[in-house]
Amino acid sequence: MKDLSKVENYAVVIDMINGFVKYGNMHDKEIASIIPAQINLLNKFQDEKSVIGIVKDSHNKNCVEFLSYPEHCVRGTGEENIVDELKKFENDDSLIYEKNSTSIAHVGSFFEDIRKMTNLKRITVVGCCTDICVLQAAIPIKTFLNEYDLDVEVIVPKNMVETYNAPNHNRDEYNEIAFKLMANAGIKVVEEL
């Protein structure tokens, strides 16, 4: 494990797992289109001043969230595993978080780890779904930094986040809504990195 006090750049990868990208009730194969850009970014984060956080939906069989969403990413099904293309980044130097809700904000060790990053300058948030788990990660990260007067830039590159398309959920519309909400919260939303 890296010495988090030396970390300047933190890449947080949200839910790039089989159950959203490859198969299952909540997957959308279009989400896979952002993987190449993510790989390019994460390759740059494999140095001594950077760390990668992998966030994975990992639900109990009788998760209360399934009252709002179809059953997905249940532990032991394989849906909760990171996609093969990104598996090399899930290693002893990365931070791994499993969540049982749409937001990483409720996994206590996530913000504890950020507090240990005393030289942190930038957090880059990538993954899916833009309007759900990415949004519910990026805004709490920004408000956490604000609460403790930590001058750390939060960036969301549009070419590394995606959401699903479904009846009553237009991908382009929901991406744009999420981008506006994040920008309004002080997050730097950029076309690409």
C-alpha cells in the first residue's frame, strides 16, 4: 500500500463493473465505450504521487435499494467484479471500496483515506452512471473538501463517464443534467483529459 500522505492525484473509478457494463439487469453495453479513455488516464496514475480508488456496487441479496432499482451486482454473481479491461488497476497499490447503495459517501473508509492524503491536489472521478453513482460521488467529495477547507480540484471528464439509455431515461439528457449539477457544485467538468 502506498503512503497516502504523499499522494497528489487521486483517480476514483466508479462502478466499472460487469453488472453495469457487460451483463445483468442494469447493464448497458454502451458504457464500455469509455473504457479506452479510462485506461489511458489510469496508466498515468501509476506513479508514486498518484493513487487509484476502485468503487464497486456490491449488494446483499435482499438489499433495500432493490425496491427502487432492479436486482443488480449481488455479491457472488460476478456482476460486482470490475470489468476485465480494468482489472490490472485493482491491485495492492489501489484502494478498493464496496458499496451497498448508490453513493460511496456512506462508506466510512473512503473519506478517511482522503483525509490521509495531506498533499492532495486533484481528484478525478470517472465511471458510471453519470447521473447516479458518479454524481453521488463527485458532489459529496466536493462538499467534503469544502467542509474541511481543503483546496483540492475535483474533475469529471465527460469522455470517461457514461449512463444508460432506457425508456424514460434518455442517455444524452441525463448526462447533461448531471454535468450541469456537478458544475454548479464547483466541480470542473471537462470534455476530456
